[in-house]
Amino acid sequence: MTVVTHDNGVRTRPATAADRLHCFELIETLTGRQATAAWAEVFQSHLQGARGAIVVAENDDGILGCATVSYNLAIRYGGEYCELEELIVDQSARGLNLGRILVQRTIDDARERGCAEMGLYLVPTTEGNRGFYEKLGFEVLGTEMRQSFEQR
């Protein structure tokens, strides 16, 4: 993956170790949770690219947003598929089409990697983004069910 410069002067690129704190700040804003040692382990794993990746959007002022993906194996595909896990744009950068730019970059990277498809999950707080994702080619398929193992 390389650096791509977009029409609005924003660059997208794979995250580096130096981006960790800023990415964590963005994810903390999204989740309302504080970064943990486990976050650092996953971040480091994503930098290696085996099971996931992190893409950042930046300009000369710094990082404006990030997107994370996971790569999963499925027998039905005979290989990998990609899931968009987190998409966060800094409040100060709203209106620059960074969400679209970041999602499209992750789609392009997944295709280049040879993934069979890309998916994402909408939760009640992001359900309003359905139209945004449909404009990028995503389709509604079924209903997700989950069981949390998190201690409450």
C-alpha cells in the first residue's frame, strides 16, 4: 500500500507506529472508551497486515481520520474477505469527504489484496449511515446477531 493524494489535497496511507496515539484518540471519540494495552497489541498486529490494516487520512496539519479493517478467512470464498471495523473522521475535518475517501481506499486495498468481498456492520448509532454506504456499493444482506463475552 502506498500514499495516495486526493483532489482535495488529503493523503491516505497505511498507518505507522507513530500514528498510534492519534488513531487511539479518534477511536476513543468513536467508542467513548479509553485505550488499553489490548488496543496497542491489535494496532501493532494491524501494522503487520496479516489480519487487518489501518488507513489514515492526513493533510499538512496532521491526521484527520482513520479506518480499520479486518481480514478473515472463509471456506466459502476459498480465501479472504474484508470487514470495515472502524471509520472515524475528526470533527474539524467534516465536509472534506474523508469518510468516502477512507472507505474507498479500504475497498481498493481489499481488492488489491485479493479479498472476495467487503462488508461492514451497522449498529443503531450508525444506522443513519446506510445511504452513505449504499452510494459506495454496499448492499443490505440479512441481519447480524451477536453474543457479547465482555464482563459488565
